[in-house]
Amino acid sequence: MEAVAKLRNEPTAPRKMRLVADMIRGRNVYDALNILKFESKSGAAKIEKLLISAIANWEEINEDQRSDEADLYIKEIKVDGARILKRLRPAPQGRAHRIRKRSNHVTIVVDSANSLDQETQSED
């Protein structure tokens, strides 16, 4: 059974957050946590916290299983654009330049690799 965790309105540009998300997509959860812990990019700490939340959500749904034995992996991670704060910055000759402060939404879906094996065996 899969578990979902969402981070909404994070004030980081989606393009920067996608760089971090692409590093851990499809990986084992504990490998991804190690990557995020030592990554220097700004979004890594937020995604690490979100991944820990997704693991806790999975453990809440599957109380009879342990997360380290279930071989959890990141089934899906997506970064979507959120609201954009628009500001004006003074420019030469009385003009103004628009500054767009972007934010994003991150969604992580965590699932057990063992559940995939059980589903394929039940189909046979």
C-alpha cells in the first residue's frame, strides 16, 4: 500500500527543487535519505523532511510491517509550480522591472517493493 506526503507553497523556485527531486526519483528510501542529507542544494533539506514524513505515513497505514523490512522506494515525486509573488524593482530612467518570486508544491509517493512482488504473484 502506498503513502503520500505533500509540501505546499514552498518558497523555492520549482526549477531548483526539480534538480533535487530528479536525484532521488525511483531510489530506495534510505539511499535517498543519505543523498539528501549530504546534498548542499537549498531544496534538499525540505525534501528530506518530506520524505521522512512520507515514511511515517506509510508506517501509519501498514502497522503490521516495518519500514526497513518492506524495501520502500520512491514510486513518484513531482514538483509543480505554485503561486508567484509579483514585485516591482526600480530601474533606470524612472522605469520598473517586475520581479517574480516563485514557489512550488512537492508530492512524494512511497511504496513497498515487496507489495509489487505479491501483486505479480497473485496475478499468475
